[in-house]
Amino acid sequence: MKEKRKSLLDRLEVIYEDIDVVVIEKASGLLSYPLENDRSESAIQLIRRYWKSKSLPHLHLYLIHRLDKDTSGLMVFAKTSLARQSLQRQFEQHSVVRGYAAVCAGIPRKEQGTMKTLLGRDRGGKRTVTTKGRLAITSYFIARSNNEKQRSLIRCFLQTGRTHQVRIHLAHIGTPVLGDSIYGKLPAPRLALHAETLGFIHPRSNSPMLFRSSLPKELAQLL
């Protein structure tokens, strides 16, 4: 894995690819897709650079879901209309397995649980838990904890897919993600959030596919 990452500037690794889909692991600090107000390179651009380096044809590439710029981990892109339609439907139906690992300040009182809230915006426009909004459900469990530092490694699984859902929910129960400048404001070298599990039904073969990514070393060190 390290050799592949070096060949792609330590920013992106192609985990799996076939005629319909490409699964990648992106580094923290890399955009998922190009933004008008941000000239930083994106995962889509690096995938195309990867294809060029391997003398592969430049095919269509459809964005299906996003990771925040500072979140690392697994993403899937569609390469065909069949894959785009299938994956979009799976994400809309919340049938995709999406697991995150977060290093947090504090240790939850319960070892495991499910956070079920409504997410909206406050008067200042900041996303938050509200009494009116869109339903957001996140299940979690404590994977590791450090009582001396009062930090914990929490694994979360999404049952819905709202913007900043994991970050908001973890802050809501009093254990914000380290390095989160919006919901926690606790300093860290980077946002300590990693998309480590991704599972879906392959659009052509209808076979279940599950991908796992190891916790980045810099996040493990925060514990």
C-alpha cells in the first residue's frame, strides 16, 4: 500500500477497479471533486492522472458521494451509467455500508449506542442538532480509549447520510472529533476522521462488495 501511495503523491490509492466502478482511498486534505472557489487538486483529477500513468483510457467518472476535504478514507466512483444509477439508488436507500473511525476528545458514557436526531441549521447557518430538520441516525461503539488522555477511538456506522453527520453527532454527545475546527475546535495535526469501511452491491454482477481500510498511523498516535 505504501508504494502505491508514493506513486500517487501520497494522496490517493486505487484500491479496486473494473469496468463499472473504481474504489479509492483518499488522503486528508484532498478534495473529493473540483470546487470553483478552491483550486486544490481533487480525487477525480488524481484518478485521471493515475489512468494516464498506466496508459489506461480516460473513461467517464461519476461522483456518487463525498468525503469532506479533511476526512480520509474510502470512496467509490461510477464509470458507467449502469453503475451510476445503481450506486445512486443504493445511497438514496441507505443500503450502502459506511463505517468511520474517529479519534475523539473524551470518552462516551455508553460503550455503544445509536444517535437519532434531526439535523438542521442554527440562526447563524451552522449545521447542528435541531428540533426541525432531516433525520440522521448513527450507530457507534468505543473501539479503544485512553483514560489518562481522555481520548477514545469511536467507530461509527451511518444509517443515513447527512452532511457532517458523524462530526455533529459525536460533538452532540460530548466527544467531538479531534482537529474539527467547526464542531469541536480542539487542535490536532488533521481532522481525526477516517472512512474505513465501504460496502455495496456491485451494479453489474449483483455481488456484495466490502472494502476495509486500516486506521492511518497519525490517527492511531493521537490515542
